[in-house]
Amino acid sequence: MESSKENRLSSLKSAAPSRPARILSFIAILISGACGGLVGYTVTDLQCSGDCVALSGSVGLAGAGLAAGGVGIVCVLTLRAMTEWKTNEQQQSLRDRYPVEEP
């Protein structure tokens, strides 16, 4: 009895997001951080008169952090939605394969 239960459980695929989806999310976070940093640095550099390298750099770092954090949140929510979708599909296929009789 135990082996049949293990066979059913081992035949289930993982509901975790695929590796390419996680890699794409990571790349999106890196790109958004770089873009946010460039925008923050450039806007501060254009607005400031004189030598404002430290200010521009710090605003650039803050912009990078904010942009990467925002895109990171969206990526996490997207990956969680993908996981929930896969889990629901797997549960439905198991319900269809092993229907439970109502008493």
C-alpha cells in the first residue's frame, strides 16, 4: 500500500516555476536596477550645478534599488501565480484520474 502511494507522489511534477522563468525574472530585476540607476544618476546630474558626483551617485543607487525592488515584487507575484496555476492544474488532473465517490 505504501509503495503505490509513493508511486503516485513520485509521478507528480513539481509545481515550482520553471528554471527559465526564474532566470528571466532575475534578468528583468537586474535590467530594471540598471535602468533605475541610470535614470536617477542622469536626472540628478542634469539638475545639479557644479560638482555633484556624490549626490548623483547616491540618487543613482537609490533609483536602482527602488526600480529593482519594484520589479522584484512583480516578478515574485508572477512566479507565485504561475505556481498556483500549475498546482490547480495538477490537482484537477488527479481529481479527474481518481474520482472520489460521494457517500
